[in-house]
Amino acid sequence: MWAWLRMAMAVVVVFMPGGFPLLLAYIAARTLRARWREARMAARAHGRSLSVRDVVANLHFKDLIREARAAL
């Protein structure tokens, strides 16, 4: 059932105007949220504060690709 749902989401992204930028925004938000959680846990473990720079500095293109595969 999940395979059909993912396929339907892919079709909507292809045929809906503005669907591709919407998908990219979703993937970027999902990746940033996951990296924010990881950075927050690492900062707590080391007893220091967390900044957006810490999160974005550890973000790589391969992470976005991995999240895109997980989203679809």
C-alpha cells in the first residue's frame, strides 16, 4: 500500500504546477529538522549552546539525496 501512496505522490509532484519546488522545500525542511535534532543532542552532551551555523555546517548534499530517497 505504501508503494502506491509514494507513486501517487510522485505523480502529483510531476503533474502539479509548482510541485517540484514544493518537494524540494519538503526535503530540505525534513533534512534540517533531522540535523537540528542531532546537533542539539551533541551540544547537550558536550555542554555547549547550539547555533544555526552548527547545523548548516554539517549539512551535505548527500544528506539531501538520502532524505529525498526516504521521502519518496
